[in-house]
Amino acid sequence: MGRVAFRSSALILGLCIASAAAAHHPPMMERCYSLTFTGHVEQIEWRNPHVELFIRTDSGESRRVIWLNTHQLHLAGIERDTLRTGEQVTVTVGTRDDVVTRPMLLAAISRTSDGWEWSQVPQGC
């Protein structure tokens, strides 16, 4: 009886972990297809689980972009004052078939004024 209970518990735990991972990084957040656009930083939300950027494109659209979490950015030398609202940036994001209505994962960002940049190679492509 102990083996059955252990196997059942292990199976349930495995399913919960897989479900949580799928919920955190849904398949709609593509990593292997990219879209690049230029715009101005409208808003930066420093929160967990991820920092979010809202970019107003040159064509007037507002796009929500998901960055890393605050700890990962800190380790990369990026602090709250590294990027500010109003700055012009060029952004490369992961998207699916040029669909831009959902949150997009940030792959690269550069600031026009001084050439500052950050990028991360997409994983799993």
C-alpha cells in the first residue's frame, strides 16, 4: 500500500508542477519568431513575476512587453533608473505570426539616445 500511495503522490505532484509551468509561460508567448518595432516607453511596472514595459509605437499603438523578473534584471545590472518613461527604444519581441495584441516576451531592447542595449538569446528554439 505504501508504494501505491507514493506513486500516486509523485504523479499528482508532477502534474501540478507541469500545470504551474504551463500557466506561467503559456504557449501564446512565442519565443522563436520575432518582431522589431520602435517607440517610446510609456510605462514600466517593476513587479513580480516579471517587469512589464508598455511601449507606444511610432504608429501610435501601445504594446505590452514582458521582461525578466526584478532579481534577474538586477543581476544583469539593470535597475529601476536604467530605463525611463519617455525614452525612445527599439524593441525585439517574441510573437506569433505578427500578432501583437497579447503580451510579448522581450528578446532585445536598445535606447536610441545613447546606444544602451540589452538582449537575451531565446531559449528552446
